[in-house]
Amino acid sequence: MQKMNISTSPHISSLDNTSGIMLDVIFALLPATICGICFFGFHAALIIAVSVASAVAAEYIWCRAIKKEPSLRDLSAIVTGLLLGLNLPPTLPLWMAALGSAVAIVVVKQMFGGIGHNFANPAITARITLMVSFPTAMTTFVDPFVASDAVSTATPLSGNQQIPTDITGLFFGNYPGCIGETSALLLLAGGIYLVLRKVITPHLPLAFLASAAALSALLGENPLYTILSGGIMLGSIFMATDYVTSPPTKWGKVIFGIGAGLITVVIRHFGNIPEGVSFAILLMNILTPHITRLTTGKPFGTEVKQNEK
């Protein structure tokens, strides 16, 4: 008589794992990373390297300090450091990049229990921390192909009045800004790669970009200008789609994206800071548990109580 094994769920396994997913994200970010280094030079490369190295070191030191096995093999620290580095201006002092990585890993990630337990995106929170702490350094930019110690220039989102910028330049990345947010073309290519690899679904990024474009059009602004300038492309594709801090449901992703897009445009149009992507994603991160609860269907066979009808 043949014996049958009885086990608990899940019964369907997958070859996907954390390190594989993180490796795909790194591959997707490489074109924009290389482009940013080509545009902004050696100091930009140093900022990215310091951000990644500091994130890895912070994770290792913290885990050793609390007698916990370091989780460096999952590559999540590398992704966090890379995302933070791409969100920094090419003129930022290196020690600030290192500080930002330490905040992302220790304060936002590890103090809440490590990967899978953080309530907010570590790189986004670290960027906001640096922006609030060092506003001048975080808003000092240079034109592409200009030495990092040159006189700073305005970005397309400087102040409430947008400076004239060619849409083609925005699409290819030839304008002042953070290291990795300038080339919309390469960020889109990375996003398509992640969708094809089934690392992310297009629901959240498309809802983010569409809502931002629609509201900017209602406010009399150029929708293309809105979605191509600043960090909206980098944020919507690579940061808002973080598994831990975004809803797992399809409609939850759509609601998250719409909310983030609307908040971004409201901050840009009515606020006194030029960029609103980071704050928008952080606010939606906080709302993620509520969105998930509202958009998660009841299991088949669940009894609905009278007061729930």
C-alpha cells in the first residue's frame, strides 16, 4: 500500500527567493546607475559606493552586536544602499551618504525586526532624514558633465515655478538632479525588466504615474513634465513597489499608486519644497496596513455576520 505524506500549506513551491528578487532589482537599476555616473562623474560613483558599503557594514555590525546572524546573503542591504545612493545629489559629502545608509539599515529596518518587518521603505525614510537634517546639501545640484565642485544649478523642480526644460532632455536624463533619477528612459527599461521577470506588477507604477499626470493637467501643468522630472519615475517603479511596505492585493496597489501620485503633485504644486515623491511614498507606507485590510477578500466559505452585511 502506497504511503501518502501529509503536510501543512503552502503546497505550491516557487524557485523565487529574496536574494533572487533583490538581484533582479540590482540588474534593473544598473543602467540608470551607470548613466548617473557618466553624467555626474567620479564623485557620484563614490557616493553610490559609500552608500552600498555603509549599508552592508551597518547591517553586519548591528546583527553582530545583538548576536543575530547577519542576513547579507539576501542582498537587501545592497539594494537599500543602492537606492539611497541613486536618490542623493551628486555633490553630497560622503559622510552624509554613510549616515543615511546607517539610518536606513539600523533605525528603519533592523530596529523593527529586520527584513519583512519594517513599516516604511528604508531608503525613502533615510532620504527624508537627510533632507530634513541637511537641506542645503540635499538640494545642491550641478549640470550633467560638470565637475561636482562646480557652481550649483537649479533643478526642473526648483521652487514652485518650474524652470524651462526640454522634454527630450528629461526623458534621456540630461538635466540636473539626483544621481539616479534623471534618465526616465533607463528607469522605464528597468521597470519593464522587473515586470517581465514578474518581480513587480504594473498596477502600482501605472496608477502612480497616471494620477500624478491627471492632477497636474487639472492644475494647468504639463503632465509629461510632471512624470519625467524629479524622482517620480524612480520612486514609482523601484521604491513604492517594495514588497514589505506596499499592499499585496491588486486593488491595494492601485489605491496606493493613486494616493502617492496625488500627494506628490499636491506637495509639488502647493508646498514649499520642490519634490514630494519621498513624502508621498512614506505617507502611503503608513496607510498600507489599512489599504491591505480593505482590499483583501474574505476566504471562500467564510460566514458573514449580520452586522457585517
